[in-house]
Amino acid sequence: MTIHFEAALARGFTTVRDCGGAETFLKSEMLKGTLNGPRLITCGHAISQTGGHGDLRSGDLPASAFESCSCHYGQVGVVADGVSECYKAAREFRRGADFIKIMGGGGVASPTDKISNNQFCDDEISALVNVANCYHTYVTAHAYTPEAIQKCIKLGVKGIEHGNLLDERSAELMAEQNCYLTQLW
């Protein structure tokens, strides 16, 4: 990990935004000077629904098989279902997150969902946005399809990660709502 941070800094990157997985202790070590790297802006774990893009558990076992451990925490995401669990997962800001990332739609690397699937119900996304608003920050969403992008934006999400299937109407809505797009090449 250290070599990646130093390499980013050597290439001139003074700030890096991480959308899932970088823990707060990395920022702390950089501030102390014990780790050399760019300033980190992080979300901690991305938030996914059961069976969503951030739920990397095998579909062979029921979700109840994981209730007695923290197996629902992956390197990138945490699973939250229902409004109360979404509030609780989003409030992990206590660990030093700068923003919230949710899985707003399916993905190509998901073990149990399709890229065309929407993630979370409207009330769950609204709960996540409410927490971000309380912390004076924003929610960004993993979303590929116009349907997922538009749903997230209409519910107050301010960033779209990927957006590979973005259409003209979605782009117009993003502009109207001051929503940004981040694409990886």
C-alpha cells in the first residue's frame, strides 16, 4: 500500500479521493508523517443492499448465515437493508469519512446482481442522503444505467461514479441538479 501512495505523490497527485476501502488510519498516518502520500478524501466502506453490487458474499448461503460475524464487511463495502440500517451504516462518519458512497445500481463484478438492477428503495437512498446532509457533505453512487442514475439524482445524490451508459436525459438532469460524474478510463 505504501508504495502506491508514494508513487501517486511522485506523479504529482497531492490529493486522492477513495470511493471504498481506504480506512481512516491511513489518513491519520499521513497527517502524522509516518506514511508518505497524498491527502486522502475517503468514504470508508461503500454501502450496499443485500445482493447488491457491494455484497461480495456468495449466493450459495442465505444472508442469515453471516449474522453471527462481521462477514458482511468486505474490503470495499458494507451491507445495509432498510432505513434504520442505512442510517446506522451512513453514520459511520464517526470513523473519519468525508462523504458517503452507495451502490445505486448493479455492476459487472457482482456475484449476485445484474448491471441493470437498481439498488436500494427510495426511502433507503433518502435516508442516506439525509445523513450526508446532516454532516454537510454528499452522497455519491455507483451507477451505470440511466434508470439508476436518474433515480439517485432525483433522491438527492450529488455524484455518479462510472455512468458508462449515461444518456442525454440523465446528463441534462445531472446538470440541472449540480451532480458530477466521475469516470475511470
